[in-house]
Amino acid sequence: MAEIKAFLSGRTNIKNGEIVVGYEYYINYFDYYTKEFGYKWVKDVISTYGISMLIATAPLLLAFIAFWVDALKSAKKATKKIIFLFCFLAPIGGLPMFIAVDWDRWIPTLFISQFMLVFYFLAANDNDAVESGKNLKSFFTKHYLLFLVLIMYSASFIFSNFLFFLINSLKNNVDFYHIVNNYFSK
């Protein structure tokens, strides 16, 4: 680690740049997470990031759940039900991204993919999706203040850096420089 720091000091003014280089090129993630932290990191990640993610994404998550469940219920053909089910479960395919600690990058991608799927079915004029969209629209028309709060809440948490600040305020004060330096000195 000292060699990396000495090499980088003459080429950049970024402090602790050796940590990033160490993460990208030299760390075996399996060994790092299992030997350095044991499996305590899973609990830490879930308690810190999981709780803040759930708080930040719950309203929009519920809107997507309502859309897909309504579309599933109104679909008549089994193949269309399976397609809607896969669209509903599509974010599960992105769960391996959450092994990394920068969840503030991964959360918006899951929601953007859900928006793209919903917009695709609406643009294709799929009857079941359009009916589900109309039902969601009528709900939010009756509760327009809830819709405005949902838009502001989602924009401030999911699609901005505010979620990053929330996560950092919730997580324990972990000295990553010390952890990485100890990992390389073994």
C-alpha cells in the first residue's frame, strides 16, 4: 500500500487515491469480505443500506407493485401473465450489484428499468398495461397531493445525491483507509 501511495503522490493530488487503486486492481473481494470482516459486513450492509433504501424507495416501489399486480390480474392469457411477472421481478436480476457498497448508483438503475418496462407496454398500447395505468392514474387523481409528494420524495431520494448523504449519516464511522491498509500489510 505504501508503494502505491508513493507512486501516486507524484502523479496526482487526490488524497487516499491508493484506496481506489487497491479496490480496483488488487483486492480479491471474496477474501476481503470474508477474512477482513467475517460475515459481519452482510449485517452491516443490510442494516445501513437496506433500511435507508427501503425508506427512500418505498413510495415508488408501492406504485410499481400496484401497477404490475393490477396488470397481472387483468391479463387473460397465461403467457402475458408470465411476461408481466418477469417484468415485475426484473429488479431481482440486479441484486448482485448490491454486493458493492455504492448503492446510490444501483438504486436508480432498478427504477429506471421499471419505468422503461412500464413505458414500453404503454407505448405498445397493451390493453392490460393501459388499464393498469388508468387505474393508477385515477387513484392519483383522487389523491393528487399524494402524487406530488411521491414525485418530490422520489426525486429527492432516488434520483439525487440525497440518498448518499442519508446512507452516510446512518452508517457507522468505518475507517476504510485503515481496513484496506491492514489488508495489504498482511
